[in-house]
Amino acid sequence: MSSAAQDLAAALQRQAVRKVAAAPAARGADWRMATVTAVDPAGTVTADGIVCRRLETYTAPAVGDLIIISQSGAGSWIALGRTASAAAALGVPVHVYKPSATDRTSTTTMAADPHLSLPLNTGVWLVEAHLLVGSGAGLMVTQWAVPSGATGLKGVHGPASTVAGDSAPQSAADSILGRFGAHGFATSVTYGRRNAVANLSYAIETGTVTVTTAGTCAITWAQSASSTTATRMGVGSWMRATRIG
């Protein structure tokens, strides 16, 4: 074969390789779906008989996960993560926050906060609420509204209901009594106050919620005693839910 013919053959071969490399239908897919059959604490999973190294973002692997796996040119396999389903992703938190304060006066009727609620699918959820609360003599009382049939407890941490911080240092929410109980979701929790509605105290409510029927988890609240002086859920209060099971 002449040199020119050899050059032409080589060029055609290179072009064919490039065409195959650019066409998944020709070269075969670089990834595939597989079902996890075993989880190794060392950072690998076995899926459809293939041992794959997990990416750091593939958290809480479980047998039965439908995942995406991919193979390198050297033959090694990686597990990229789960495929999406109707359920929320494991380990990925969802947040809401209050872009403005909400004031309520002359009411002891519990109602969901207009900003602090999140949808929960079936599963086990870690729910956290960080509340900036203020009031006059009416104080603030909170409860959780959870999906029907949901089980679990909430823990609360904040100023005790007996705190009336009309003078220093209690007016600065310093050297005050606190409450640190664990309660049912529907249990009323009353928080004390500082010396003005605009001077807020900090309360934390958190719990693990096991959901069997999808629904909404919301912070509901009202005045503990009806008062024409407002009770306030302050701007910047926030809530987070993370599915953990």
C-alpha cells in the first residue's frame, strides 16, 4: 500500500473512532441504573453484582436503592447516587423562613404561622424550628401540627413561662429561667417575655417525626392569654426538615 493510501486509511480510522466516541448509541452508554443489594461501611455498595465506590454526596445508602452507576476507562465503577422518586431525598434539608414578622392580638386561637410550615412525605423526618418570639403580658404559646397519624416527640428550649423581663438583666433575656422539656406534638408550650414586644427571645423546638400519611408540619401559635398588646413571631425565624429514614 502506498504512503498516500496508508495516510488515508489512518485518517478514516481516526474519524471512525471520533464518530463512535461522540455517539452513545454506537459506543454504548457510559452509565446504567442498578439496584443496591449490599452496603459496605467502607464506602462501597454492591449493585447488580457490581462493587461500586460511592460518591460523598450519596448519603445513607440502603439495600433496594435504585442508583446510577458509571464505569471508568480502567474498569472501575462509581455509584453516583439515587434516582429521584416521589419521596423527598434522604439527607437533603428543606428550609423555610419568615421574611417578615407576624403579630397577633386579642386571640388565644391556635393558627399555623404563615411562613413556618413544610410538606412531609412518608418516612422519618428531623424537624427543627428556630423561633424569635416576643410578647406583652399575653405571652406566646406554640404547638406543632403534624400529618395525620405521625408519631414522635418534640424537645423545646426557651424562656420559661414565668419569665417577665421588665427589669435588667432579665429584660435582656439574661439570667432567666428556662424550659427544657420533651412533649407530644400537640402539647402547648408557653414562653416568657422580655420588656417589649420588639425585644425578642430565642426558642428552639426540634423532634423526629415518623410520617405514615403525607401531610404538612407547621408551627401553630397564639397568645397564652388574650391581650391587646401584640404577640410576635419575629422576622428571621426559620424551620428545617430533613428526611433521615
